[in-house]
Amino acid sequence: MKKILLIQPYLAPYRIDVYNKLAKEFDLKLLFWYEEAPEHKFDLNILKSKCEFKYKYLSKGFVVFNRVFKFDIFKHITSFRPDVIICHEFGFFTMVSLLLSKFINFKVIINTDDNVDSFKKIAGIRKITSKLCLTNANGVITVNPETLDYIKNLYPHLNENSFCYPILQDEFVLKDNLQSSIDISKTNVSIHNLIGKKILLYIGRLSEVKGLDVLIKAYKPIADSNKHVKLVIVGSGLEEDNLKQMVRDYKLESKIIFTGRLDGVELYSWYNVGQIFILPSRFEPFGVVVNEALIAGNYVITSDAVGSKFLLNEDNGLIFPSEDFDQLSKQIKIMIDKITPLEKKINIKDSLSIHSFYVFTNQFIEFLLKQSS
């Protein structure tokens, strides 16, 4: 089996499905910069229980101004002797891999989560390192097709060695999780008296960049004119107190539900209850919740700053200009007319996703086989 080494920031729930699939096709090893994600509070016990691949945490080094330097990377690369290394973004680990590739025979592929807007805004040291890394890399992987086209235009030598792999979940695994959470969904509906209501849903961090203040402003006129529409906000974060104060100022306490941070079946249960999922981010390199919401059968509205907006079409979602709460309000009203109020019986909804994890992953495996030959 060909040896693939992935060097990534941390173990994230939305990457586990693809890692498990790759581990069946390759001699796969993962190295993580961090044991815990700096900006997220994932339940590591749940995540580790799902891992079917080998992984280690890099430990010998330091972090300066959010830049990570772990020097045991040298030992791991030289002892594993991979055919292909996949490095995240354009920092220390990518440059070390590119350096060692001059002495050890392996290829270096860079994966980036940037969307086109964020890639264009790269400046300072990162602009220098991104140019250096992409000029010398053997290949590139993006999560967004627009970003891939943009990079290929700048670096033509990558044209034949590039791939777009969106952050998708295994739809069958996700459906199983949704089914397992049905009883909790029913309890949520009962506790919050949601029968006969139409449900708007947000899941994610409560931070300024997520644009939840825009969502609440957009929801205000809808809530005032339609008592049957409720907004559910799942998550926690630095903006929680400010958002709750905003809700009080708008006198929307009875119309908006804050669940706090949830994991596992508790989290999935709200996808079953939700009907229109809204991601109003001011900046979002991808936005994995978009695909999850679509598989769960939710219509989706995102801002145009969300990288995964290409997962939407005229049948499953809408896109509004970032910060434009008036336009978002209009789009919510359009979507509300497409749905019916919740009934007492809660079932798994049909998927609205137009992209398949298995199609993309099988193509990704072929791409890696080509790179490792």
C-alpha cells in the first residue's frame, strides 16, 4: 500500500469520515499540530471513538503569534518515509516537508481551506510563504472550486496535479446519527412547544465573524408579523451575552431559543427539528454545517462570504450579500413559504444535498494514487 502522511492542525469531526476511508486504501498516518482545537471545543472522547486511522500529536516545539513550530516533524517524516505528504496551508510544516523532499523521494501536496476572497487578501509573511510553497509544491487541494481555478491560474504547473475536495460528511453515517437522535428531537419539540411552528436554525460558534447580529436583525420583522416562526441558535462563544442582550432589546425572548453548546446526538437532534438553516457569516472559508444541514433535509441560506455556498442551487438554498440583513429577511420570507409547520411526528427528512461524499472521495483516492505512483 502507498504511504500517505497528513499533517493537519487538529482532529476535527468533519474530517473523520474521509480519514477513515483513506485508511482503508492507503498506509495512512496523521500528525496533528494540536491535541485540542484552539478555537473549538470538540468532545475528544467522541471523536477518538470514531477514528479508524493512525495518528500522533506533534509535541516538541512552541507556538509564537499563532504560528506553530514542532521539531519532531523531522523524525516522523524520516522514519515513516511516505510516498505523499499532504500539508495544511503554507507554514512551517509545509516548508519543512518541501525541504526534506529534496533529500527523500516523496511528493508534497498542499491543502488550503481558503476561499477566493481570503486567498486574495493574503498579505505579509503569509503572502511570501504561500508563493514559496505553491511554487515548489507537487500538487494542491482546495475545498472550493473557485479557489482551485484561481490558484491554477497563478501557478500553471499545478494544473494537472490539483483537486477540489469539499469538506463533506459521509451521508450514510450522518443519516444514522440523525436517526439515533430522533427521540431527543421529539423531546426538544415538546419542551419548547414547537408543534405548529416553522423553525429557523443556526449551529456554530457565537462569535462576531459569524454575523448572528445580522440574523437577529433580519428575523425581527418576521417574528413581529408571524408568531409561528421560531429561531433556534445552537452554540456558545464570546458574543453570547451580547446576542442575548440584543434579543432582550428587540423583545424577542419568546421567539429565539439559545440551546448552548451541544455535541453528538444532542447536536444532531436539532438538524431534525430545523427546516431552514441560516449561516450569515461575515467570513467563512468553507462552512461544514451547510452540507450537514442539506443532508438533514434543511433548506439553507448563506451569505456570499461563505465558501461552501457553491453547494447550493435554486432548489435547496439562497445566497444573500454579507451584512445585508434586509435582503436576508426577504430570503427568509421566501423560504418560509416553502415549508410546512412542524407536526407531532418527527421523521428523518430527505436529503437536499446535490453532492456525494462517496463520489468526491473515490475521485480523491484516484488523485492520490496518481500522485503516489
